[in-house]
Amino acid sequence: MNERYPVSGAGIGLRRSMLGALMRDPPDEVDFMEVAPENWIGVGGALGRKLRFFTERYPFVTHGLSLSLGSPAPLDEDLVRRVKAFVDTHAIRSYTEHLSYCSDDGHLYDLMPIPFTEGAVHHVAARIRRVQDILERRIAVENVSYYAAPGQEMDEIDFINAVLEEADCDLLLDVNNIYVNSINHHYDAQAFLTALPAGRVVYFHVAGHYVEAEDLRVDTHGADVCDPVWSLLDKAYEHCGVVPTLLERDFNIPPLPELYKEVATVRALQEKWRGPDAARASHG
């Protein structure tokens, strides 16, 4: 495993509906798995033992849902401490969260866009630093899909890079989100991708989405990965090297052999770039 990254190869998001089939035949096609910690913290009994079955067999990363880094409400430090206990218990390799918010006085049950402003950069970066202090580890934040940009004073790419720099945190680069946003907000996906700092990337996400209209994509994680997203993933490997990559599928989950075909596509693209990546490293 490349020491830059917490895991290696190609992974899948572990969903409860998959547990039985995966336990009967643990896949060699999968190198690592990801869960949302909020879905598993405090879960014991038979279900907790099933999770342990997988965390003892595969490297794991976590992708948080409800830390609400951009919220005006106080940071939920109790949740952060529970996350710390969870990642320590299961030897989780990386903790990531969305660069968004989902709460104020109450939980909004959706990921809302943070205003792209200088004030928001300072606010979010300070909260990320606090999370890292409590967890005693670096975290990564994910570039998110969004459908409106309220109060925008700077470009999305400048906002993300400013947060990463001021918080001194890492990046979970979601390739599908870049593509979705590039259609919805009319920018060049490859130019956006290559403006992100490759040295801060810990792993990639790739997923499917829904085509609502010619100029509107909805980030659903409920469909196969489309050809333009595979092409953008190829570009991401060119920009960043052979980064570990996780396939997200949250619903409309096909039979596992169909899912493994997409994992195989990830592997094939990684193999394409493994030679050039090794050559770059040897001359670095």
C-alpha cells in the first residue's frame, strides 16, 4: 500500500442490505469498504457482530453524514467523541465528512451548500481543526454536489482550496460530484479537477446519478456510473496518480456480481495508470 493513502485499490460502500450475501461469499474483488459511522455507532447484538465480521477482514474508511461542518449551530463535540471511539474500536483507516451542513436548530436531513464566502472559509476551517484536535487525527472533507449557491462571493474551487489550506486537512475527491456540478453550474469538469491539490487527496468516490434534464443532473448514488464520469476518473488518475477509489451505491443496488463489474472497471483504470504512476514516483 502506498503510504500516502489509508487504503489501496478499489472499494465499495457497505450497506445493510448487502450484509447477508457478502458474509456468505466475502469478495476478493473488493480491497476496502466504507460505512457511515452514524449508522453503526452504538449498534450491538447480531448486527454489530456482522459489522465486526467485515472490519476484521477488510480495511475500512468512514464517511460521516451529520457532523454539519458548515452549520451556524455549535459543533456537536459529543458526536465527534463517539466517532473517535468508533474509529478506534474498528481500526478505521480514515474519517471523512461532507463540506456542507445539515443542521441548525434541528436536523435538516439533507446536505446543504455552504455559502462560498471568506467568512465561511474561516468558520468551517476552525470547526475542522477542532474536529481534528478531538479525534487526534487528520480528516478529509468531500467536495459536494449542490443545486444553488446562496450568497456566493468566490468560485467553488477557490472556496474548497481555501478551506483545505486554512484547516490543513485532506480531501476526499468525489469525481461524480465534480461532473454533476459541472453540468448544473456550467463549468469545465477537467479544469476544476486539475485545480484541486493532488497532494491532499486520500481517496476518490465514484458513483452514478440521475439525468433530470439536459442541463440538470441529480446526485443519487442509485445508478450505474456513466461514461463521462469514468472518463473523468481516468483524468483524476492522470492528475493525482493511482488513488484508492470507492464505488458508492445507496439504492437500486444490483446483484453483487453486477456491482463487481464496476469495481473491475475501477481496477482496470488504476492498472492503466500504475505504470506511469510508478515511473513518476521513481523520478520524484
